[in-house]
Amino acid sequence: MTRRSVLIGSGSALPRRALGNEELAKMVDTSDEWIAERTGIRNRHVAGPDETTSSLASAAAKAAIAAAGIDAKSIDLIVLATATPDQTFPATATIVQNELGCNGGIAFDVAAVCSGFLYALGVADSMLRTGMAERALVIGAETFSRILDWEDRGTCVLFGDGAGAIVLEAREEEGEKQRGILATKLHADGAHNQLLYVDGGPSTTGTVGKLRMKGNQVFKHAVTNLADVLREVLAMSGTEAADIDWVVPHQANARIIEGTARKLGLSMDRVIMTVDQHANTSAASVPLALDAAIRDGRIKQGQLVVLEAMGGGFTWGASLLRM
């Protein structure tokens, strides 16, 4: 018998306002054709004044809890990945905890930008397997529209707001096809800070700052790093690429997703792609895509699924789980 972190429910939430490429082209010098050809993005959602990272995270969490069919009060761990918290402190996870009414357990944020959900998943899995908790909410939630320079067409067209969440439950699994998280591999390399960053912070400028990115260089690192970490997580678990049912990648750019698949020899028929619908939602993008594929029936119980992401830092990682 092996104690595993088993996914028992998923959920997601998007802001009310959808902002399509054609509407965005009226705000900045760009076009639907230019954006779609280079990124695959057609639409993104932008948070309104009454929508925050915590409100989106809470909505996604409630959907995941409903899908799991459990009482929210049974959640004793919340790990929330975000680069756009409601406040510098306390952690946005504690706001979500209070909204859900499961006060008293463990709740904290993880900051690893677009890889944040993978980092949060790794932390939650470790805590469940060691018995520190029994049921965990792992959430990726962002309001990236708050840190975009809406005059910079190289970045503002790429990002959107949203949240995704999963419920993990510690279970004793046995047999060859054990459900749950089978392997996770995470990396970081701070040498590339200036390729993707926000030009502000409490201890430097005292301001929130705006997102800055050197897109071409990020693209090159992303394809290589993501292919490498996928190979690593497969090797850790003794799994062949041919055994994988689905890959759920970070939804940053269709060309990065396609390039990574080619490097691994994977058919795009086995890759979940939702970037056209909500753009790059940073830490929220993997759970958003995962929830979409679970709810439409593509991802089924018993299948092998790989999650992967790379973000500012650089940080990157992958996780293999059996649903």
C-alpha cells in the first residue's frame, strides 16, 4: 500500500468580461490576425473592479469541492499559487479559506509565476503523503490584467485573468495502476530574471510595477526546458511517452505547446489546448485547461496525465498523475 494524493474534483472560474482580439485591437496597435497567428490566442477574460484573485480562486475552489462531493470544512490544507495576490500580506489563501469556512487548517500562497500551480501541487502532495493533511485544495489564480502595460502590444495581448482548482485526497493505493500523483520534478534558474519580470515590488520601488518580457528569448528557453522536464518526470516514474494519455501544458502560446510536443514526438491529439479561449493566465492556466478537459470528458479516471509549465524566474516543472 502506498499513500498517494488522488485528484477527486476540479473547478475553474473566469471573470465576467471577455476581451476578444478585435476589441483589443481598438485599444492597442495590433490585429486579430497578428495575435492569432503568433500565439493562437483569440480571447481573454479581464477582471472587473469587484473581481479579485481571491474571488476567482474562491469560485474555482467551490466548483472543485462540489465536483468532489465533499464538505468544504473537510479541507485542511490550501496551497494557492499566484503572482497577483490581493494584498502583500496576509496570504490570499487565507482569504479563500475564510470564504470557504474551513478555518483552522493550513493555508498559504506559493509564488512561482506561470509554474506556480506545479509548485503548489508538489508542496501539497508532499504534505499529504507525509500525513500533515488529509484533503487539500490546490489553486492557481491570477488577475494579471492589474500588472499589464496596456500600451505594450508585445505583452498585453498575451495575458488574461482566471482561476483553476483541484481537490486532492490522501488515499492508500495498491497495485500496478495506482491513482494519484506519481512523480513531480521542479526547477528554477535565477540567471534569467531580466527576460520575464515585473519592474516593481515592496522592497525595491514600493509599487506593484508592470510586467516586462523579452518574448523571443523566453520562447527558446520554454521549448527546451519543458521538453527536458517532461522527459525527467517520465524517467522518474518509469513511464514511456507512448503510455501518456494526455499532456496538459501551460497555456502560454500555441507555438510553444506545439514545439514541445514535436520535441517529444507527441501527437497534438493528446495535448489539451485552451489558450485560444483565455490566453496566458499564468498560474491558473494548467488547472483551467485540466478542468475543461475533465468536464468535457476527454480526461477520464484511470488515465495517465502529465502537467507542465514554465514561468518567470525562470521556474519550470512537470507532474505525472493517474486520474
